Amino acid sequence: MSEWSLSQLLASLHEDIQQRLATVRKAFNHPGTKGDASEQVWISMLETYLPKRYEAAKAHVVDSLGNFSQQIDVVIFDRQYSPFIFTYENETIIPAESVYAVFEAKQTADASLVAYAQEKIASVRRLHRTSLPIPYAKGVYPPKPLIPILGGLLTFESEWKPPLGSSLEKALCANIADGRLDIGCVANHGHFFFDQADSSYAFVTEAKAATAFLFKLISQLQFSGTVPMIDIEAYGKWLTPPDVDGGGQLPRVRSL
């Protein structure tokens, strides 16, 4: 008989995340430090367990029109097909075409924080994304349809009782358009996801919430497919200084 236990391994994954989040909450008093540490716990988990085609980082997202998202706590993005990711002084900028999912990470969930997460996720989904035809040996495939960008919320606790009940559902349903939260985890209690077939939220209370959330996220990413072929020349136009060639000033960079 094997000395290994799959059940124990999966339980240990959750226990590690839960304990690290609990330690962050107890050990750090400064809200900014506590927030940064919490984000890093989730990023570390995703970097460790997601397939290597994906990377996770705290970042801003930019489009080829010069629009920027708000700062996003956790961005899951493509590294296999993405031609550039810009990093400067610990700030990461990711092209909109490379994004698979975006998450807000907080210590606890309440109505105001859910609304805040929805606003930040909407700032990514509103960005412009390009998609070029794809050449192959016998010709050219048409431009790939844009994949939906998943949005989510990651917390340690919930301010509601019950933690995953009707109050959370009401907050989630307040924005099911650009700000929709497709998936989330409350590490101490369970996870939730938006069921496309029923157009409603499902809430799962469980002891191994972080592990269950990770499996559900990987499953959703598998069905997302691959990011489109980015039009790199659309970004390259920003190399030309305004009015140098008499073509007029480029649009002002702005945040959505």
C-alpha cells in the first residue's frame, strides 16, 4: 500500500493557504502591508499550481489605445504567446490581449468591497483588445474571437453570517455586466462561482476551500482556450512622439 494520501495532500494545500492568510492578518497591523502580504499568498499559490502557460502578478492592464485599468491585485496572464510584458521599478504592465483572469484580494468580504472589486474588474473588461489572423502552413485562420476575461474575489473571511449566504449573493448580483465576479474564494468558509447555464451563483461551503477554488479556476481556464494573436503594431504606434510626423497628437493615456 502506498504511503501517499491524495486526500491528505489536497487538504494540506488548503491548510497552507489558510494558515498563511491567518498569519498575515495577525502579524501585520499596517493595512497596506497586510494587503500586500495577502495578495502575495494568493499569487504564490497560483504561480505554484497553475499550468506554466499562465503567470500571476499584481499589475496594471493596458490596451493599444493607451487606456489603463486600475491596479489589479492578481492578474492571470499568458506568457507563451504574449510578445511583451513591461516591468519597471516593480510595476508590471500587461497588454489587455494577454489577460485570462483578474482578481481583487482582500482580508474580508462585505458589500462595499464586492462593489469595489466589481469596479476594478470592469476597468479591465472595458479595455480594447486586438485579434489578428493566424498564419499556418496551408493559409491563414481568421482572427480568433476574444475570450471572456474571468473576474473574481479572494478573501480570508466574510463579514456576513452565513458567510456565503443571501447577503453575498445580493452584492454579487448588483453587477453582472462588466463587473461580474465569475469565481471567488473565502478561504475560511468556501468558494462561489457564476453558473453560466443557470445565470445564477452557486455557493459551496467546504473545509478545503482554497483547493476547491483552485480546481474550479483551472477548469474554467481550460474552457477559456488561448488568448488571441495580439496586434503588436497597434502598440508600436506609441513609439512615435506626438506631432513628429505631422500626423497629429496621439490620444491621451487615461485610466478606465
